Amino acid sequence: MRTDFHNHLEKGTLTLDYLKKFTEEAERKGIDHFGISEHAYHFEETKEILSNTWVNERRWYTMEEYVNLFDQAKEEGINVLMSIEMDYTPGKHKEMAAFIQKYPFDYVIGSVHWVGDFGIDLAEYRKEWDKRDVKDVYKKYFDQIVTLAESNLFDIVGHIDLVKIFGHVPDDREFIIGEYERITNAIKESKTCVEVSTAGLRKHVGRIYPEPDLLKMCFEKDIPIVLCSDAHEPEHVGYEYDQAVRLVKEVGYTKVMTFKNGRREEVELT
């Protein structure tokens, strides 16, 4: 079986017609377990969790609209899971937990996109990288990955080394391996799975998330994985999955995790 749990409708509409473009592409590419995980910051109900100028301009939906879309999909027999991708926000564990528990998500993705007021993967903030110490950004980014895992609020950590997106990588292998060790140590003690995402192949960095060394460390610590595309357009569902499958099998993985109604099951990867 193959999975794709990380997909977004934000470039279109919260309608069945647009949703079907994604689910039909998933079916065409042989993806058995497929879900939509819209960014939580788009919803009015998360403004007490994450707010800044960039985010507030993109507060487009209500959760009532979102849940209704999946109710309609269920009535029509469309095979799709309902999720959310939440920006992990330090100091907001209580608020994040309340939001997650309020809605019938099949699973929840936690991701780190912000280091303080720095949107690390946003084009609008790209020049900020030239003003900052790369090792310091990495340290603060991975600090959040650790506490994300320790919170045990999330089923999946999204694009775990997103911080490399623009090709900024510390020239210190010992430092990088040390960071990998501490985040995988935290994840292995949690319920959190690691996303193997082909989205990086469409970005400036041109690499899968996570790096092979990090993925190998996950395998050695028996951390489960899922395959995802982080599609923001229907045609990117299942993007370059052959590369992802080849990578995870080279590392040693033969199974992926699946989710439904908050329950999980590991299945054979094909």
C-alpha cells in the first residue's frame, strides 16, 4: 500500500468538485490511504494559537465549512481522510490540544514553519537567511521539533528537516548528526511518525525530506514513517513517489503507517 496524508486545497476551493480532483489523482496513482490536511492557520478557530501579519491575511475559512466538506464527501462515498497541518507553536500546548480534540480528525500533522517571527520556508522571508547564523536557526528549529514530539499531540511530524528548503545547511557534520540524534531520540519516545515527503524535490533544495542520514537514524530507532507529497495542486499528489519508495527501502523500511478515526495501523509498503 501507499499513503499520501499531506495535501492542501488552499489554491482552490472547499468544494467537492475541487476535492475530487485530488482524490481522483490519488486513485490514478495507486494511493490507498489519502487525506487532506489543510493548514490550521487558515481557520478562524486557530487565531488564538498562531497570529502574525503574514498568517492573519490568510485566515480564510471556518472549521464548520471544513467539516461539512468531509461530511459531503462521506455521503458520496469518496475515499478521503480529514486532517489538519498545525504549526507547532511553543507555549500554546493547551490551546493546540483543545483545538485538536474538538474535531473528528483521522490524524493530525504537526510542522514547524516559524522560528520566532522568521518564516523559514516563505519566499517573503528568504533574504532573512542572509542576516542570520545558520547553525542558530537550525538549533532553534530542531528545538521545536523536539518539543513537538514531546507534546505527543501529533500523529505525524511534517517535513522534518524543512529548514534546509533554500539550501542553507551548516558546514559542520558533527553538529548536524548531533541534531539528528536529539530529535530522533525525542520522536522515538512519542507516538509521532515521520513524514517522508517528496515536496523538497519541487523546492529550491531539490531533495526529499528527510535527508538519508536522518531517515536511517529513524529506521534504526524503529520510528514509523508515512509517504507524503505535500501537494498544493492536484497533479502533485503522489509526486515522484518512486524516488521516495526507493529511498525508504534502501534505508530498510518495508512498512508504512496508516490512520483512520484516530487509530493507526502499520501496513506493507508497495
